[in-house]
Amino acid sequence: MKRTFGLLAILAAAVVVPNLASAQSTFVGVKGCTMCHKSAAQGQQLAIWEKSKHAGAYTTLTTEKANEIAKAKGLAKPAAESPECLECHTIKGGPDAADIKQGVQCESCHGAGSAYKSMAVMKVKDNAVKAGLAAFADEAAIEAMCKNCHNEKSPTNKPFNFAERWKEIAHKKPAA
């Protein structure tokens, strides 16, 4: 009986602990990720992001044009303060999130990183995923995630060609 209870406790911990870790994770911001993801060995991921429109997504909300669009849509606040705009132009996560001025950054897609950002966790992808890293099985999963923002709900929606856009921001780690 004790052995069965012990096995059940271990099984419960294996299921609950990773979920708690990801539920309690906080955002670390670009600097928390890029300290390791800026080298050639990691695929120059920081440089790819810095050159992308994602890096400047918040800044676009601070323009007069964005405010005109927000007003035309009947939003009560300027674009840079409207939840409807911030939802896709910044890191998701609410007021405790990392600096929203970083725009759409690593954790916007991969989830809050405090539980998985350490080198010890990241060295084993499965451990990072258990700690809350959102990893994508294939490009179809990436495309589905992208379409959460790149869709007709956007007031400035343009046709979204995933294959074309992905070429601009793909940031896979090179094979060893």
C-alpha cells in the first residue's frame, strides 16, 4: 500500500510540478533570453528579431496613424494604451509582463521564461518544455500561432503569407 501511494505521489508530482512552474513563471524580457541566443551557435536569434517588424511592433502604436485607426475603431484610449491593440503589438501577460516597449519578443510566442531560461534547463529541450517553454512541433503549429494576430480581426490586416513571412523571422538553432 505504501509503495502504491509513493508511486502515485511521484506521478502526481511529475504532472503537477511542471504545470505549476509554467503557471507561476514570470517574463524575463529580451535580455533574459538573448544573453544565450545571440551567438552564431544559436543562430543569431537576437539579430533576426532586432531586424524584424516584431521588434518595433509597440512603436507602431505610438504613431498618429495608429491613434487615428484606434479612434476610427471607437477605442476609448490611444493605440499604445488600448488592450485591443496591445494584445498583438506587445508581449502578452498583462501589467506584470516585461517591458511592453520590446514589442513582440521571444516570450510573446514561447511563454514567460523565468522557469526555463537557465542554461541547466535549456540544455535539455524536454526539460525546458516541462518548465513552460512553448516549443512548436512543426511549421503548421507556428503558422497557427502567428494567425492569432495576423488575421482579419486586425484593422490593418493584409493577406498573410506564412511561408513568405516565416523566411524573414525563422530563428532555428543550426544543426550541430
